[in-house]
Amino acid sequence: MRLACRAPLLALTLLISACASPPGTTQADGIQQSQAGEIEAVVQTQAAAWNRGDIESFMQGYWRSPDLRFASGGTVTRGFERTLERYKARYSTRAAMGTLSFSELETVMLADDAAVLHGRWKLERDGDAPGGLVTLVFRKMNGEWVIISDTTTSGG
């Protein structure tokens, strides 16, 4: 008798479990997809700030630390302030900044609070359109995803 009473409850539990997630996915997959979306949103927010000519807001995606690492053009710059100064020196006018876009973004979650984003960047400017690859290491700190290491290459 007890088994007969529990059978409908068991069947309902199995049905709900089967419908809760698409085949082949888990709750962890959904969380990782959500986190990857948050990380990619940081990069898109940076591009929007860049395209307004606002380097200060663009830099909000970076870790405000002397331990920030930025590698590009064969040199490594350490620290938030030095990276900001480098951007301001290299892109001192709106024309030099051009219009920034990112594509082919792939985010790999390393842990709940760490990820790597790979992608392509491109600047559209009068007379040229430089671009290349970017690898960004993200950490989640104080509830926010920030770039702790940026390796940007030109060409390709």
C-alpha cells in the first residue's frame, strides 16, 4: 500500500526533473553560461565606452590594482594607473581611438570566480583598420568581473 501511494509522487518527481533542464545540460552549465554572458557584457560595455571616446569608463572593466598586467606590442605594463596612462598616450585623440569592436568571443570558466576570454578586436579608423587577438583573464571580485590580465596582439 505504501508503495502504491509513493509511486505517483516518484513519477511526478522524475517528470519534473526531466523537464527542468534541456537534454545534456546541468544546472552548473546554466550558471557557467550566465557567468560567460556577464563576462562578455564587460567587454561590450568597454567597447561602448571606447566608442564614446571615454577611456576612463573603458578602464572600469580592469582591476584597479598595481598588479594588473597588460601585454601588447612586445611590452608588459603593470598596474592600473600605468595601463590607463598607456592608453591615453597611444589614443590621445578621438580619431586615433576609432570605433572598437570585439568578435569571436569564447569564454572558458576556470572556477566560479575565474575565467579566460579569447576573441578578436578591431578598430575602424579613417585610413586603417588595425585588429588582432585578445586574451583576457577575469576574476570576480566584490561581485564584479574584472580583467586582471590582458594580452592583446596585432595583425591577423
